[in-house]
Amino acid sequence: MVKLRLKRMGAKKAPFYRIVAADVRTPRDGRTLAELGIYDPTKNPVLLRVDGEEAKKWLSNGAQPTDTVRSLLKKAGVLE
């Protein structure tokens, strides 16, 4: 099963995240199927960039977003 989830990047105590499509069996920072966007909560204002068409394609193919990614997609206007 494919999930849309966050992949942690960045330095210690200075994280930023990539929104990715990944198999549920892979580790959090492991191999991914596609990169859909970025989320940086340390910036002011918060940086959120999402490829809406790519995200909708994965959702229509049955990928399930995590709760955090679902709220980020709503903020980006991809989901309602």
C-alpha cells in the first residue's frame, strides 16, 4: 500500500520535510516512489509547496495520506 507521508531532511534541530509517496514497508527516510512537495516549519512564514496535480494523481490511484499530510494538502488547496 502507498502512503503520502513526510520524509525528514535537514540538520539536527533544524528539520524540514519533503512530502513523498512511499510504500508503507519502507523506513521513514528510506526509498520513495515520488516527491510531491516540501514543508519547512522553521521558516517565518511557514514554507509549503505542493505539486497539486501529482498529489491528486496519487490520491486517485489509491494512496492514503497520513493525518499530517492530509492537513497540509488542505492548507495547500489540493484537498477540500
